[in-house]
Amino acid sequence: MHAYYSDHFVLPLPDGHRFPMSKYRRLRDALVGVPGIHLQEAPAATDTELLLAHDPLYVTKVITGALDAKEQREIGFPWTLAMVERSRRSVGATIAACRSALESGIGVNLAGGTHHAYREKGSGFCVFNDVAIAARVLQRKSAPNLNVAIIDLDVHQGNGTAAIFRHDPTVFTLSLHGDKNFPFRKEPSDLDVPLPDGCDDLTYLDALQHALNELERRFSADFVIFLAGADPHEGDRLGRLKLTQTGLRRRDELVFEYARKRQIPLAICMAGGYGTDIETTVAVHHQTVLLALEWENKLSRK
């Protein structure tokens, strides 16, 4: 199974910044030497690929450093050349993971899931929308007429993704998220499932199963992109839900089972995770990657 990383393209942040940048390197370190996982450096997304989902003026402003102070505050990162390069690599990793999934059934980006970026702006630690770009690249270059289901299980609603695909019948956006959590102005996905603060394993898994059933009823997916956020975990600083490690394992299994039942490729992005203890966040992401490897092994034995 191919897993793409970009953590060595370091985005310099000021002291005290709340984004847990180190989780990506810790995750890769935890996967070094695991049999069956092929770690690969992420390629950089090209301008042409970025423009499949983003406004040309916005892309130009990011690349040239012309974002104003308000735009940088909304993204949450100070502009640097390193920010641009890392953002390109994170997008490139999702594109590569999707292409790997087309070939072997599954592919993984050890970062990604930057679902708050809109066509014309960034937001919420998201510069470019890797998932939207990757879906467009697949449809334009690899598999024309591909119907893509985006299953977004980050605790925060994928507002940018929902807005980008609002009028696109070839992409179905599904989001389970905290109802009272960021973003405070939600965009309508094809299927939104808002959850109350304190939502536990049983409530969450029941809601997810119903959502997957509804997805199947309403959309004929040929490909799945899964945002496997660690932030629904009970130990997350920003999540406000109460899922356990076991509950998150079952969450991932339900998504994998959905794809396997339909024999469709699956690409995974790690998405959010802001644990009070960063090792807890890394453990959730690590569990997702190992489960993906188990799933690929099952596919290869068929």
C-alpha cells in the first residue's frame, strides 16, 4: 500500500501556534518499517491542477505572496514560500493517493483533508482544497465520467468542499460533524449529519451507518475519498465529541466495508486532529493507516 508524506516540507509557525504540525512527522515515523506500507515523498501539485478547483486570482495571490493580512488570518498561517510548497505537496499527496487507489484499490495521504478551502479563498488552516483538486484531476485526467463520493468524517464540516461541488452531480459530499463546532456558517453538503456535543460511539456509529445507507440510495459511487479525522476523539482539544479509540476503529471499518461491498477504490486523507496529548492523535491516524493496510491485504487475497 502506498502512503504519501510531505512532513519534511516544514511550514514554519510562530511559538505557541495551535496547529499540531509535528503530528505528521510522528505518524510517518510510526509507519517506518511496517511490512506492506511503501512510504513515498509526495509530488507537488502543478498550477494546472490547482486551477481545477481554485480561482486563478486566488492561486496567483498564494503563489506570489500577495495575500493580504485578513486573508492570511482566515487561513491561520503566515505566508512563506515554505507554506506554498507544503500546500502543493499536500495536494500532490492526495492526487497520488487517488491514483494509487485506482491501480490497487487503496491509497493514503499521511496529511491532507484541507476541506475548509474554498474556490476563491483559504480558511481554517487550509490553503488549497486537496480533496476537491484530486477529484477533479481524476475526472479530467485518469477516469472521465467518474462519480466520486467524498465521505468527510472530520469533526468540522467540510464547508469549502461542499461549496466547490454544490452544483456538480458527479461528486457527492457527505459530512458528519459537530453541529456547534467550526465552521459556524455551514455550507450545504449533499448530505449533512450534524451531531450534538458529547456524541458517543453508539450515537455516532448509528448516524454514520444511516448516512452510508442514504449515500448508497442517492448516488452511484465509482470512487471514495475518505477524510479520516482524528478530531472526533474524546481527547481532542477542539472536537467536543466523545468517540473512543475503539469507536473510531469501527468508524473506519464501516467506511472500508462500504467501499469493499461495492468494489470501488478508496483514497484516505488524515484530516484534523488536535489532541491534548498529540500522541493520542497520532495513534488514531496510525490505527486508520494500519486498518487500510489490512483492507488492502484482504482485497489482494481475493
